[in-house]
Amino acid sequence: MTYKTLAAACALWASAASAQTVPYPPPQNVLQLEARGTVEVQQDLLVMNLTTAREGADAAVVQTQLKTALDAALNEARKNAQPGQLDVRTGNFALYPRHGRDGKMSGWQGTAELVLEGRDFPRITQTAGRIQTMTLGGVSFGLSREQRNKVEGEAQAQAIERFKARAAELAKGFGFSGYTLREVSVNASEPGFQPRPRMMAMEAKAALADAAVPVEAGKSAVTVTVSGSVQLR
């Protein structure tokens, strides 16, 4: 390698090293924004939890009793099952020892659960009313996937328009003619199931006599948040 070639190579290396150590200037005239869109919608999904409990001295007997009660409930529920309208599934099935005040094991106790879920409220409540081997343990309401997706789209459009309007308003307030979008993220809330008060669920147990259990759904609020940064120009 000649002296000139070596000198040129050293100069290039020094230039590259220098470029790597020079920090980028911080962004100027950048705003961080956030906007939300919220839409309230009628709950269209009903979940009913039916339960039963057994206890005795023999674990195998208690387990058999629970299984018999659950099988009978399943057979009755499946008569009216329809995808999306009334879905049937088993829930918790537990068997554990029972202890007396002296701490010694005195027997066994267990519980079984059946879940009725769907959008057809009359079908679900009437089915629950016909099940005689289990009692109503809880009632909750929520949104079906179809309803949630529809409402999320409306809330998202609302949030985006509010984000754009806020960005334009702030750009004008700071003396700029407009803005360009730098980065953005969109997040949707997941509304959970809303249970009925426990007292109301307990009162409904007495109504299980081959008749529909009275229920009334409320509303859920779906919120979409749009956040990000804009470059004022």
C-alpha cells in the first residue's frame, strides 16, 4: 500500500468515526398528542353460571353425585344449544377434603359448574329455568365479538378525527400552517363482563322452576385511544 493510499484510508476511517460520534440534533417543533373516542352500546351477551355442591364421607360418592348432577344439566342444556345464541360449556369442577374444628379431616365436599352463554336471552333464561339439578350462581353481561368489533370501528374513527382536529388546532395556535404525522399508535379498551349484584343472583335461584329467569342488560362503553407525535410545519 502506498503512502497516499494509506493516508486516504486513514482519512476515511477518521471521517466515519467522527460521524458516528456526532449526536443527531433533537427534533424540533414536535408535539405529542392523545385523543379518545368512546361509544356506548347495549350489551348483547348474557352469561349464566349454574352451580351445585355436594358433601359426604366418601370422595368417590361425592364425585359421582356431582357428575350425575352435571350430566343431567348438560343433557337439558344441549337440547336448546345453538352456536352464538346459546353455547354450553362446563366450568369449575372441584373436590377437596373438609376439616372439622379440630383440624382433622371429616369428609369431602365438591362443586360443579355449568356455563350458559350467548346472545339469545330468552333461550338462555328458559333453559336455565328447566335445569333442576343445579342452581343459579351468577349472571353477567358483556359484548359479543361482532358487537365489539363494530363499536370499536366507530370509536376509532371518532378518536382519529379528534386527533387530527387537535393537531391542526395546536399547529395554528403555535403559528404553523399545518403538520405532518410522525408516529401513531391505536389502542382499544376491552370491556369486561359486568356481573349482576350478588343479592339479585341469589334471589333468582328461587325463580328456577321451569320458567325464564328475569334479566335486564345494561350498556358497555368501548374506548379507543389514538396517541402519537406530529411535526409542525
